[in-house]
Amino acid sequence: MLALGTLVSVGGVGMWVRSAGWLDHGGYGLGWFVEPAPRESLWRFVAGRVFVTSNSGVLLLGVSRYTSYSSDRAGLSQWETYGGWEGSSMQGVHLRADRVVAWRWGSLTDWQAGGLGLIEQSRQGEDAQIVSLPWSMVIGAGGVPAAWVAWRRRRRARRLVAGQCLRCGYALGPADEQRMRRCSECGRAETAKLPSDPATK
Ligand SMILES: [Zn+2]
């Protein structure tokens, strides 16, 4: 938890800084042909994509779907090689103008507020649903638990050295006297043991 939180937090700071000048994009595509049903005449190719974009201080997580139509399968041949991983990085590009706005309300599934939001997008036949997260929030989500764990560890180490109850911090006196004594403040039975204490080895 500490390691993962720290990784998310430190990585998030790096990506946050990078997102000011770069647009990083990656995704995975999956597509399939749909034969016309009886009484229908059109073949379809359904192209789906899961993607991640980092830019302008936000992380966008999205899924999109695009359907292409043709009277025969051959007319969809340009899609034969569709799918798999793709990624790109561009410098000096900013989403803010068209995708990231400070405040916008469309519906419950389409709104934005300060980088946070749900975005429904229809562009040139492609429908996308996007979750927008500010990098600051991602950093906080990793950093707060990591800082909490680190602070608890430090407090425990400090109390061990100071001969205080590990639960409530009550001063219990020298380590050799306190071993297995019950804390008179909170009732914790096994109190501080110093690392040098033979009983712990
Ligand atoms: Zn106590």
C-alpha cells in the first residue's frame, strides 16, 4: 500500500508536470464485422477502443465505438487490420480548448467541473464515453494513504524509543519495566518493546 501509493503519487506528479507540455495517448482497439441480418443489406464493422490520454493537467479514461457501413464486406476492407495497441505523444498540444473546460453541465453522464467529469462525445460518427480526472486528484489518491501509513510507522518507531504505549502514546517508563505491562490509559496489554529487547528475538 505504501509502495503502490508512493508510486501512484510520484508517477502522478511526473505525469502532471509532463501533461502541461505533452499530449500522451494510448489505447487498445478491438473490432468485428457484422454480417447483414435477413432483410438488411448493409455490412457493418464495429470498432471499439479503450484509451487513456494525459494532457492539460487531466487524465482521461475512455471507451469509444465507431460503426462503418458498406453494401458488401469488401467495402470494409480498410478495417481488416484494425485493432491492437496504439500510442502516441505530441508536444505542445492542448485539450483545454475542446475537451477540458472549467465548468459545464449537460446531463448526469455529461458534465465537467475543474478537470473532473464525465464526458459524452460524438465526433464524426464516433461515440465516446470519457472519465476525466485531474492529475492532482490522482496524486492525492496515491499520496494520502501513503503519507498516512508513513506517519503511522514513524509514530510507532518514536513511541518504541520513548517507551510510550503504541496505541495511545501514554508514557510507560523505561522499556525493561514496561514489558507485558498493561497500559493504564487505554488497557493495551502488550506495550512497547525496544528492538534491542531480548524478548523480541
Ligand atoms: Zn495506551
